[in-house]
Amino acid sequence: MNTLIGRSTTALALCIASAAGAQAEDFNLDALIEAARAEPPLAVFDSTGKITTMAENFSAKYGVEAVGQKVKAHAQLEMMAREAQAGNVQGDVSIISDAPAAIAELLPNGFAVSWVPPDLADVIVPGYRDPLVVVTMANVWTYNTELYDSCPVSNLWEMTQSEWRGKVAMQDPLNKSVYTDWFNQMQTYGDDALAEAYKEFFGQEIDRSSRSATEQWVAMLAANAPLLGGSDSNAAEAVGAPGQSEGFMGLMSSAKYRDNADSDFKLGLCADIKPWIGFTNAGVGLIAAGSDSPNAAKLFIHYVMTAEGIAPQADDGKRSANTQVDLPADEPSGIGAVWDRLLTYEMASAADDYETRQDWQDFWRVHYDR
């Protein structure tokens, strides 16, 4: 029997993530498909409704019954933990957009495991294999194309100035951990770039003797009374609704650009803001440790790591961690052409991002001016 087929869910944990010990030539996809077809139906979750289509496509391709359900990341985390503790696993696979929490809460406690398809390991982005990142999502600075011929902002520091007071729409960092993770990633990996952007905008060096450039930018943005909402839809409407007379800048998922067709919005990508046009966060693919369909779960993970499997999310500008999978040319935001201008998520500091969330929330709360 193939070494990757028929393992117990306890032994499944031994083939977690890094594919260093698993060779592609030992992997037999046909054997995995056969084993998956003998298992109970699969339940898969993601924070996007596209998971329903992905599960339907998977079932049609492999003859393995799967049901996809949209569940917010925090609910997925709670569900996987409680089901594992109760020994009553109902959800088999979760694609969780809150990578730091998944790493901190699920993996160390043995509630879930990560598996990298051995035949795809070499084409997965280094650093996104342990645990496996299925997809990264772009959160981008956006303007109203009906009001402006081009993006009215060219430097992040501009949005800390009086001209944009009350006119930057985004989600509330107190309720959106992706934002506090972004702050921490900026400070960890991009503080020098942000300091350089400060010099370019203000014409002088920034004093970082007591506070990082990131802390100063976050404090100044918070003090400039940004318009905070509970979802990217709120930001998209504030920025892109047609017929406006006063422009907003907005930060939102590239997925919202489908509203240009669906709702006649006027969302335009700010493709030249320095030092970054936005940031990414990572969605990790995890298998419930107590799944009674471990082979079907692995087959689904394999499927979503292919161009065919991830296609419904790629249509929203979400990028596979498989380097051989590109975004479609007609993706509405156009983010694929300028992906290298994003602050891309680094998994190496995910644990630190998680640990500092409360610190960044407190920092934002102190400086936010309603």
C-alpha cells in the first residue's frame, strides 16, 4: 500500500507540512483517489462563499462527495478546537484566513494537521509549506475612478494629513486581526521602507529613536479619524458607489472589485502608492486531526493547490501558493500585474503577529480620533 494512503489520523500528523521527508515519486494520486472514494462524505470550510463551488467542482471531478460551507475564520477556529476536544469531528478541512491564530491555537494542541502534497511541494512558495498556505489574499488601496482620473494618493504618509481627515475607509483594527497583523508585519519587515517613504514625502529623516516608523504612521493614521466599518463591503461602498461628489480612499480586499460589475461601483486600484499598494494575508489549509475521511481530506487539499481547484478564488484576485498558478488576465482588480508592490505576508513571524495583537489594538485605541 502507498505510504501516504490508509494512515490513521494520528499518524497523519507525522506527514505535516514540510515535504523534506516525502518524495514526489512515493506519491500516488490514483491510489489517493481510490482511498478517498471509500470514505464518508467530506465537509470543507472557508471564509469565502466560493468554497461551495470549489467543493461541487471537486465532487464532480473525483466522485468524492464534498460539501462546502462559508464560515468566518474565528468560527472555524472555535469549531475545530471544540470538535477535537469532544472527539466528535464534523468538519474535515478548513482553509483559515487567520494564519497566526491557526498556528497558535490549533496546531500545537493537535486539533488539526497540515499536509503538503508531495508532488507539488517543489512549486509551493518557500515559507508557505509549514504549515501549508493554500492562498494569499490582497488588501489594496482603492479610489473612485468616477471622481479621479488616477489615484489621488502616491505615498502612505499622505493619508495621515488633514486633506484626508475622515476620508480613509477601512475595517476597524479592533475587530479585524488581519489589520493588526499587518501593522506588525510592517514593523518587522518594512520599517525601513516606510521610513524612506516618510523622507520622500516630508523631505526629512524620520526620528525612530523612540518609536518605529510603523508606530508613527499607525498613530497618525488613527488620529486622522479614518472611517471605520465592519466589513470590506462598507469600505467598497464608501469609496466606489457611483454619483459621489467627495472622494474617499479605501483599503479593501481585491475581491470587492467584482462590485464594479455587480453594483456599478467605480473602484480603481492605486497601483503606485509607496512603499506598498496594500498587503496580503494568508489562508492556511488544515485537516482536522480526528477526520474520518483523511484521504478525501488530503485529496481536497491537493485539488485546491491546483489551478483548477483554486480558480473560483483566483477570480477574486486571491493567489495560490503554487507558483505555477497565475491569476486570470480578466480578474477585475488587476492586482496580478502589480503583486510585487504589495507587502506580502511572511509566515516566519506569524506567532509574533498573534502575540502582539492586543498591543497593536491598544495602540490603535489610544490614538484613534473619532
